[in-house]
Amino acid sequence: MKLDNNNHSVFSLNYHLVLVIKYRKKVLSEPISEFARDMFITLGERYHITLLEWNDDADHVHVLFKTHPKTELTKFLNAYKSASSRMIKKEFPEVKSKLWKEHFWSKGFCLLTTGGVTIDVVKEYIQKQGE
């Protein structure tokens, strides 16, 4: 496993994010998804976030990304959801007729940590320290 680093630490912080369209409306086309992905990349740079994988269905997206320990994920996610919602509706006005309020994304999200091993392997490793 390749680790990232800064001046004082090494780390591997990978996340799986699922964002759902408001009301589960099936409005994600390929151009809208690409636009949302490009915004994720652009805004992510300011937060030390690197996109690793992006895929979508008509009503949600799956995102795999890595980040830095100092990244404030909640601030990034709020900024991304707000900015992308506004810009998607501006660039793709047809979306407005399918979503009757100002939001594009649902209020919540699913954010999961990922890793090269399972939790059980980490627990066992920790338990065996000092043996």
C-alpha cells in the first residue's frame, strides 16, 4: 500500500461517498454527472481531496477519494453540495422542472472509510502488539 505524507506524518485516508439526488429523482445524465465530477475535482483541490473514482446511476453517485488529515470533510461536503447544486441548475435548466425546490442533492450523505484490510485484521494486529 502506498502512503501519502507531509512533513510530520504518513497517512492513507480513503473514503467512499454516496450522494443521492433530492427525492431520488432520476435526473443524472452523463453530461450532468461529468459536470458534477469536474466540480468535485476543482473544489476538492482547495481541500486537499483527490478523486480516485466516480460512477453514477440516474439518482445517485458513488465517489472514491483520498484526503489529507487536515481536511475538514463536513465543510468540503457542504461547500460541494451547495456549489454543485447551484451550478448544475444554472448549466442544466431542465433539472429545475424535475426538482421543485432549490436543492439538487438530498440533505444527507453516506460516507464510509476504506482501507486495505478489514477491521478484524486491524483489531488482531493491535491485540498482538507486544507479544
